[in-house]
Amino acid sequence: MGRMNFQSLVEPDRVHKSVYTDQKIFDAEMENIFEKVWVYCGHESQIPNTGDYYAVTIGRQPMMMVRAADGSINVLHNRCPHRGVQLVGNLKGNTGGAFVCSYHAWSFHLDGKVRAIPLARGYEGTAMNKSNPDCNVKRAARVDSYRGFVFASLAAEGPTLPEFLGDARIAFDDMCDRSPLGEVEVVPHCHRMIQQSNWKFFMENQLDALHPSVTHQSTGISAGRVEKRIKEQNGSAPLHYHYLSTFASSFEQWDSVQTINFPRGHGILKAYMGLRPKDPDTLEYEALLQKAYGEAKTEEYLSRSIHHVLVYPYLSVQSPLQQLRCLRPISPDKTLSEIWHFRLKGAPEAIYRRSLWYYNLVNSPATMINADDLENWTKAQWGLTSNGGDWVSFHRNYGDDRVENGVSYSNHGTSEVVMRSQFQAWTKYMHGDAA
Ligand code: FES
Ligand SMILES: [Fe+2]
């Protein structure tokens, strides 16, 4: 593909609709962004034993993360070096001590090195022998992990994982620090769903504080009515009613929640939900944290102002409730999303149940929250495919945000600085100068 001029599609306060609909632009995104940046593969607790593997898509590449005998984690292309057959056909499993190709039984160690080529005499005198690296399964250029979260990059050059994550590292620190043992463990099943819309809608929507009081109003108001009735009857209502009723907060409340927007497109939506009730479960949990970390650290950990953290271009981590949503784009108008949640190691079961309630009530595709968002994004995709207009507006509060050291802080929670900032990062990536 010839070099496209992405600059003409992205203005400081609006973008051309084609960035959401055009196949060539999508392909360029895969090449310049997803197949270069550090992409989240999964949590190390998804593959606890030697030979455990989990298939994962990085950009357009079918890959797999696998646990080796020495405990290290490898990320390999899911492709046999002989004639190209995929080595694993399942999403996850255990391959034992080696991968054995189902076509001609070439086998490979868990780090991708060829182990055996059956009937080797047929290769005598050819280039294909065990010492030729072309006989090994190709590995991701780089693999690293942060607090148990495993990432891979298909580019040999570029920022390190800590550099790439930058201030968004707080997502993983905040999640793990909430465990008395400083670690989380994946709940081994996720919701896996295809959004009928471009991946960027999801990323924009995560920090769009203007839409909840509109899109989620009916759910918020209904939940609020039930919550009030239960409170009147029992003195208090379970926390999960609050998860839903806060969506009906007033515009002024939403506008007072700040967004922080980092140069690589990462971002933070500050907290707006009260998550520290004074019930016995919470008090027991907080006592465990105090025992582990002391009072000051516990206070620091529990009072961070985070609703969720974005790792651009594909991750939304809701650390206070141990949720993680990861995007795997498929085409301009199709995006696979994985919705995971985690257990805080060493925390009481009730704290896990709380996270599960959130997972099922808000983040599951079957809820009235996520489903209403999905409908908006699908309709956005349809709208932008039409001839009804060429531009998408991000003018809200333009020029009214505070910028310090390349970080934009919104003065209004509902400012469209989120989208403006994400597209600045997007343009840099697309021109190959985001290092
Ligand atoms: S394609 Fe894998 S062994 Fe032949
Ligand atoms: Fe929403």
C-alpha cells in the first residue's frame, strides 16, 4: 500500500469518517499500530502448568502463549514451519512436552525450537534440517510481563513494556495492590463477543462521560428506584444496585469527573462510584490490607481516584473492580472483545462476589449497560457508512483543557479531549513516529 496521508483525515477537532470504515486504513492500523505495540496476551495464571497454552490474536496474527518447563512464558506464531498448518486448533489446552503438528508430525519444544523431523532422511542434502532456524516456530519479537500480565510485541525495536505502558502502569498496580498478597488470579472464563463496530468507538466511549446519563438513563433510574425501596425497607441495599444507579447521575456530576489523557493515547477516567461501604465484608477486607501493608499504604491504595484506565489502543482496565476488557480488531466494522475479571489473592470471597456482580451486571454483553453501548456503536458504524456527512465532531470543550508535559487534563469531564488526544496518538502511530 502506498503511503497514505493520514494527516488530512485527522484535524485537531474532527476526523474523517473513513478512519472508521475504510479497509485500507484498517490494514494500515494493523501494520502500524497493533503489530508493533505491546499487545496484551493474557494473565500468567491462565497457563499455570508446563505445556499449557492459550491462543491469542495479535493484530492479524494467530499466536499462542505457552508455559515452558522452566516456568517462562513464550509467545509463538501458531504456524508450523513445514507447510504452514496451525499447530493448535483450540483456544486453550495443554500440549504436553511439545507441539506435534497434525499434518506430518514435525514436533517442537515449548520455546518453538524444532524437536524432531520424522523420516529425516528425506531431507538429506536439503536446507531443511534441525540446525536451520527456519525449522523453528517463529516467536514474537519481544515478550515481557508486568505484575503477572503478559504482553508481546511483534516489533524487535521500540519502547520497552514499562516505557510503552508509562503512567498506565497504574492499572496493574492498582489492581494488584488491592490484594493482601499483591497478586491477582484470572477467573478462567471470559465473555467473548464480536462488536459490530470499529474498535475506536469502544476506546472513545470508555472515557466518554457525556453518554452515561443519556444512554444508560433508563437502567440507572430503574435500578435507583429499586435501591431506594430496599433501603427504606432494610436500611441498606446491596452495593450492586449502586453500580447501576450511578449511571443516572446528573450531567453536572459527570462533568465534574476528570479525564487524564496521555501522549500514547492511554487515559484515566477518575473515580465516580463509591466502593467503600462500611459493611462487615469490607471492614474485614480492609483489615487484611492493613495487616499486609500498614494503615498509610492501605489508605493510599484504596483511595486512588480511578474508574478505569485505558491502554491504547485495545485495553480498558477497571482496577477497583478487577475487570479487564481487551479488543482484538477483525475488520473495520468488527471487533472481538474479551471481557475478563480477576480474584484478589488473599481477599475474602465476598470481595470476589462483588467483582462478579459488576462483571455480570455492567460488563457482560447480556446486561442493559453494555448492550446499550453496543447498540450505539453499531448505529455509529451504520451512520458513518452512509453519505449523510463526512466528518465526526470532537469539538466539545476544545481549547479548554489543561496540558502539562504532553498530558491533557480535562477541565470538564465531558470534554471530547479524550478523542482528540487518542487521535493525536493514532496519527503518530500511523506515520511511524510514535516511539
Ligand atoms: S505442515 Fe506441519 S508437519 Fe507438515
Ligand atoms: Fe456506556
